[in-house]
Amino acid sequence: MLHVTTGAASGPGREPILSLRSAVFGYADRAVVADVTLDVRQGEVVALLGPNGSGKSTLVKGLLGLNSHLGGEVELFGTPMRQFRDFTRLGYVPQRHTLSASVRATVTEIVAIGRLPHQSWWGRPGRTDQRLIDRALDLVGLEDRAREDVSTLSGGQQRRVLIARALAAEPDVLIMDEPTAGVDAASQQVLAEVLARLAAQGTTMLIVTHELEALRDIVSRIVLVGEGHLRFDGTPADFVLAQRRQQDLILAHEHHHHDDDSDVSQAPGVLSTPHGPLEQPAQKRGVES
Amino acid sequence: MNTLTTLTTLGGLPELLDYDFMRRALLAALLVGIAAPMVGVFLVQRRLSLIGDGMGHVALAGVAVGVFTDTAPVLTALVAAVLAAVLIELIRARGRTSGDVALAVMFYGGIALGVVIISKSTSSTPANLTAYLFGAITTTSNGDLWVFAVLAVVVVATTWLLRPRFFAVANDEEYARATGMHVTALNLVLAILTAVTVVVSMRIVGLLLISALMIVPNAAAQLLAGSFRTAIRYAVAIGVISSVGGVTGSFYAETPSGGTIVIVAIGIFLLASIGTSVRARVVSRRHQRAEHHPHEHGLGCGHPAVAHGDHVDYLHDGHRHAPHAGHYDEHDPRVHAQTADESETAAETTAETRSS
């Protein structure tokens, strides 16, 4: 069960898949997340954590070109974002609580959408497309539901349909927005197994999540976003250490200044405090291996 | 009433085809019956069922300008409807709440302008207006038919070609955008196809009822089909039956064609909804839910999988669980063994329910 992809999978010398240097993303002229410097290499499973409104969704949508890139440098597979056109290499799994149920659509029909960018305007799914659709359904464990109407599936199963749709496009990295949010514990377990299977195959993943617990065995790296900036970047083990250290600091701080407990009120243990020790240069991964 | 129409159709077909105007009307009906539901399914999918109605309103202003200035009303209507389509899409894309009000102003402005201009035209009568609003089979001229035929073929071909992309965009616009699809352009093309369909259908169905032929066959098809692909086929079949049947019926009953077509379509929809609800009741009486368990069956979940007709059963403590709409049904192995081919009847079960 423990498919932990370690730092070894992302050895030095490999070209990063995603590379951000002081990147700024937002809507229109309003910056939501700023000064993001981050490299994601092949085989890494990165959990992007942060409270609501911290800018983590804005960050991943920015990478997909769904909002405005306002500053800094962003390279996707070594190509500056402005010139990047090979969008199928980025497999997007959006945050959806339900799939549109306005018309009938089978699981296969939804997953087939993932193959569209590979087809010409007049083309129709061929044998290769069918094989990749079947394989994607197989990976998310929905091969037995392929011909069912998606609206009859549970919330967790619909998430897996969206993951299969992204996989069918044969992306080089999966970018997922809250894949486990809002589904019951059993479905979350199945989703975690699906992600573990993908991680074991060496799939690179960037997962925006609230629920680190469900994915603890899968992620190889944790990036924390708070108030529009990166607050932490390192291994899960370092993350636990940093959390503990910060808690100690807050406690010590509280001990000396009884009046000033504003830091504690900002969710103790979560590394989102603007004045926390982790605001200093985020720990750079890659150095440690 | 349906069988009645069919009988008279068969009996009186030669007589019907003796008339030039009826041959034209039936051909136009066939084209409209194919094109309207094909475009309409994407409007249903995007929850824009009433947008065609609004385009019809604006097209009336175009017709009025054509009648008033003595130019071809079909062309002026086409220009007005396409302009409206582009404007609607631009307003919608901006996504403001005031957009809804802007659309209402445009739609009512269109119909008001149309009525006022037509009333000032020397060459028109109130009957003329009614013909545009509700359809009149006698009004399709040879020249019109050619224009309609060309436009209808363009609409059907374009919609068929872009069908997978229209489906993808209507299903999940954000995902489509992320994969690099030209979402705005596709939405604009769909809006223009809708406008052209409105104008093509104007003579047969009428501007006030055209939206019904785009939507109602799809509403019925959604009840009957199990996938998007089959739903489109059913919708086109229902659309053709309604439009051709309606035109034929209107010939004998001397009724406006548009109203007759829509009544046939709604009749089919009602039959479909009664039929499916009766079927659902019968099926639910025969189907028994398995005990609730958090474990989700899948190939390789540990429970042996058995192919069973169009689905897969899982052996679970001696009884069979079949996935059904977010829960599991009990499928009796003994019934199953006897009637392996008749998967429907295997739903009957006596298996006791216990928790695992």
C-alpha cells in the first residue's frame, strides 16, 4: 500500500516540468498569489496546501492559463508560458462536486473528451483513443461502469471519472484541484488508492488539497501557500518537524507575551502565520538529496 | 391521435404530393426536423433552452424590415438573428448579472419593433404577421426552399462536425479551456448556428414556436436514451416525425403548421414520460437493494466478478451485488443461472441481507 515516491525519483539534473520564478497570478489586474518560486520535477507528487483563499487554486489555474499571469517567469516543460501550446501535457482535474446532469452522458463519453485535443476537427475516436480511454477507466477502477450515465454515479466515482478524463489525454503531469474534497470516507479511501496507483507508476502530480491525511502515504513533497505566498516547501517529514517547531515557538512566544496571542489565533500548528519562522526563504528541495 | 395522423398520411400521401406547395413544405419540414434538434441538444446541455425563443423575437424585426423595404425577408431576418446571436454570446461571456436584463430588453425590443414596422408596411396584412409568427406551409416559395435547403445542410454538417467539441465545451467549459480548445469561438459558432436554424424554420414552425422544435424532441429523447450519442439520434427522429407529421396534419386539419408540429412533439414527449415512469415503477418493484456497505466493488476488489448481461455482478458472501445508481442491487444467483441471457428478469431475488 505504501507507494511513497521519494526524492530519488526526482534526481538532480532533470529538467523541471514546471518552473516558476517570482511568478504572480490573479484575475484582471488583481494579484492573488505572488512571488512564487517553485520547480516540479518528473515523478514528484506535490501536495499544495493552504487555507481557503490562500491562492492555491489561483496558482494551479494560472499554470493552466485559466487566469492572468501577471508577472515573473513561468516555464512549462522548458518553454516560456506565453509560447506554450502543448496543453495536453498538463492533465487538469478540476474541482467539481457534480458533473453536469443537464443531458445524458456515459462515463466513456466524458472520458473521451480527454482525447479530443489529440484529434482533428473532422476526426473521430480511433482504436488508439478507445484503448487509452479503457486504460484510463481501468486505472481509476471504473471499467465496469463505462456505459453508465455519469449522473447515476456517486460523488467519489464522478471525481474518478474526471481523473480518467485527464489521464486519457496522456499528460506528463496531473494537476488536481481538491480531488478528495466533499466525498465520504470510503470514497476518499478509494480515491487515495487510485492516486497511490498513479504515484507507483511514476506519475507526476500537483495536488491542491485540504486533506493531507488521506494522501499522506502518496505525497513526496509539501508546498504550503498562505496569504498569496509560499510558506513552506519540503518533504513531509520536514513539514511535520517544522509544524512542531513552530508550535513550540508559538507556545514559547505566548509564555513571554501573555497579551499578544494574535499568532495563536491563526490556527495553531498550521504554518500560515504571516510572522512564523517559515516566512524566511522557503526550504529548497533538491538540495537535500 | 398519432395513429390517426399516420393512417391519413399513408392513405392520402399521393394526394398530398399533388400540390407543389406541399412538396416544398414537406421537404422544408424534413430539413428543419433534422437541424433543429441537432442544434437544440447543446442548448439543453448548456441550460439555454429559451435562447432560441429570444432569437426568434429579434428575427421578427428583421422580417419586418424586409417587408417594409421590399427586400427578401429571409435575408433581413438572417442578418438580424445572427447579429442577435453574436450579441447574446458576448453579453453571456461577460457574465454580469445585468446581462439577463440586457437580453430581455433585446428580445422584447425585437418583437415590438417587428410588430410596429409590419403594421406600417403597405404590402402586409395581419395574416401575413401570423404566418411569420406561427408558421404557414403555403408561404414557402421555390426560392425560399433553395435558401433553406442550403442553410439547413450547412447547419447539419457544421453541427455534426463540431459535435464532440460542442459537447466538451457545454459539459465543462473550464476543462475545455485548459486543454487549449477555442471555447469562445465554439460558443459563437453554436450561437450563429442557432440563429440560422431559427430563420430556416421560420416559414414552417414560426418565430414564436421554433424554440420548441429545438428543445421538446430533446426533452423526450433524454427520457429514452442512455447516452448522449443515442439521445441525439432519438431527438432527430422525434424532430422529423413531429415536423413532417405536423405539416401533414396541418394540411388536413387546416391548422397553422407551427402549432401542429409542436403539439405532435409535445404528444411524443408526454408518451415518453408516461412510458418511462411506468417502466421505472415496474423495475423498482422488482429490484431489491443490497445491504449498505462502505466497500466499493470493482474489478480486483477481492470479490469475484461475474459478467451479467450488460453489467458486472460481484459475489459477496454468497449473494450477488450489482452496481446501480450509487448503491448495489441483489441479483439472485439461482434465477441468474436459469436465465443467464435474460438479465432483466434476474433482478428478482430472495437473498437475505446481512452485513459483511
